Amino acid sequence: MEPTAVGIVVRDPERPGAAARVECRERPSDGDRMWFWGPLGPLVEADRIPDAIVAIRSLLTHPSDGAR
């Protein structure tokens, strides 16, 4: 992971070039609760860490879902 001005960039050390920017911010359509967001939109509620790990891994393994 590397911090950026907005969020962090998560990289897969076993797959060069596999990376995704993830940030945590409010989701207006959910009463402004905090959510993790990926390149294509909301991923999972911020208090659901195990689910966030799965969602971020998915970003890293499925480039069409926003991995960069």
C-alpha cells in the first residue's frame, strides 16, 4: 500500500502492475455512512473489513473491475 492525496494505492506484489486506488469516504445514498470506494464506485461499508479485503483482492485480480 502507498498513501496518496486521496486514499491509498493497493498493489499485489505477486502481479506486477496490479494495483487499485481505494479510499474511505461518506456514501450519501446510505445516510452518509463511511464506505470503501474503488475506481468504479462503492465497494463495501467501512466497518466490514473482511468484506473489504475480498473486494480489494477482486479489484487486483479482475482488471475490468478497475484494477490499474
